[in-house]
Amino acid sequence: MSSGSFTGTGDAATGGDRVPPQDLGGGLTRMPEAPVSEHRARSVPGWGPLAGGLAALAAGIALQATLRNPGAAAGGAVLEVAAVFALVGLTAISPGQARVVTIFGRYKGTLRATGLQWVLPFARRRRISTRVRNLETATLKVSDADGNPIEMAAVVVWQVEDTAKAFYAVDQFPSFVGIQTETAVRHIASAYAYDSREDERLSLRQNAEEITGRLSAEIAARVALAGITVVESRITRLSYAPEIAQVMLRRQQADAIVAARQRIVEGAVGMVRQAIDALSEQEVIDLDEERKAAMVSNLLVVLCSEHPTQPVVNTGTLYQ
């Protein structure tokens, strides 16, 4: 499932008409196009402006303090203004963080280079974390494909990949990721049965790896609008709802008993066939059909019984 197939076709950045959300089938909706995409903001290393600003500030204060004439005071004031201009534009960026730069409401780029950077002082620099984050959903109660109420929860590892989309495409992107993750979990839970007796039918319990892959793909498609990339997702809780848990447990136990019985019978039949074939091939004893039937009956009783059998010594013939 490609996240690119869920973006709109309108050009929002140039003022074009947006494509309204459309149902794509499977519970997914075509998302509108993000207004902007991330690009690098213009900046210079901040150590030069820092040194120049401190020097200009010291020189301005010295001029105003030592010289009492109006020209020196005006020169000192100009130096102080220049120092403030240089120092206000300084921005320190730590690892795992970025700065979204806007000037008069217009997006001018993102600063990702760590260390001290300098941008225009009147630019607004908003901090955004680019670290990997965990999101664990609450335990959601939903009906599976068979209509059985189940409880399901998941954990998602995600990271901001496009800072511009995270800021401008949605309102409060952490909440957006949380809501879209819960929506994807509910959709996946309702699209598959908790347990399936049909081999070709996927189930939440028996096909956990494949279901988890589809869950990750759906979450990634839903949050791509906000510039979010999904690192991994895992189902952390999967069980029947308490009101039907005991009934379903008994059904699972019955299925297990039937499967075990079938395995025992298949093994016993194979062992009986092997014994009869070996006796015939080695000519140990010549058995007619009635004697074979009696031997098969006795061996099946011994092999399939849940309790130890009691041997009975026959002192007569096989027909007594």
C-alpha cells in the first residue's frame, strides 16, 4: 500500500483547487494535498555573528560611557542596535531537533543542522522534535469480521520526516497521529476474524505478522499527510471481550480436542497398517479378513484409548 496513492491532485501551494476527500474503498479516504513541503532554510554559522555582536555591544557601551559628545553617543547607540540585531538572530539547535522558520507568515524553510545558526532576527523559529516517538493506543473494543466483540491495542513507532507538513498540513500533529492510529486499528480489527477455521482466510490470531504489516501500511498512508513516517507497529493486545471470552475459550478447547483426536486416529491407523503389512511381508502369520478385523479393532482400542488398557489372555482360539 503506497502512501503516494492517498494524496490529492490539487495544487494547494499555488492556490489551485483542492480535490475533496474521496472514498478509495477499504475504509481509506483520499487525503487533501499538504500546503507546503520541507526545504532547507537559509542560515549562516552563528559563531561569527555571536563574536561580532558581542564586540559591537561592548564597543557601543564603551563609546557611550567614555565619550560624552552627541556624535559618540549616537555611534554607540548604532553599535548597540547592530549588536542586538546580530544576537537576536542566533539559534541553537540540538540533535534530534529542528527549527521551522517563517517570516511574516510565509514558510522560509527548516533548520536541521545542529549547533549555533544565525537567521534574520525578525524570522519566527518554531521548535519541532525529529526524534523517534512511541504511541500506544488504548485498548479498543471492536467487532471482528465475524461480529465477535474483541479487544485490541497496538504500539506505533513514528518520526517526523517533513517538518513543514507536520506544522502546516494538520492541527496538532501528535493528536492527529494518535487518532489516525486508533482509526487504523479499528479498521484492521473489523476487517479480519479473530480466529478462522479456513486455511485460506486470514485471521488476527493466526496471521499476526501479515496483519501487522497491513496495519503499518494503513497507518503510514493515513499519517503521510502530516509528514510522518511509521518506523514500526505491533499489536500489543488481542483478546475476546470479557462477555464472550469463556464461551470462545471452550470453543477453542473443543477445537483443540478434536484436532488432537484426529491426529491420534491418523497415527493409530498408520501404525496398524504398518503392523499388518509387516506381518504379511515377513509371513509371520497368515491372517484372513476376520482375523485382520479383530487385530485392527484391538490395536485401535489400545492406541486410541485415553486410559491404560488391561490385557486379556486368550487361552482358546481367535474365534472364542
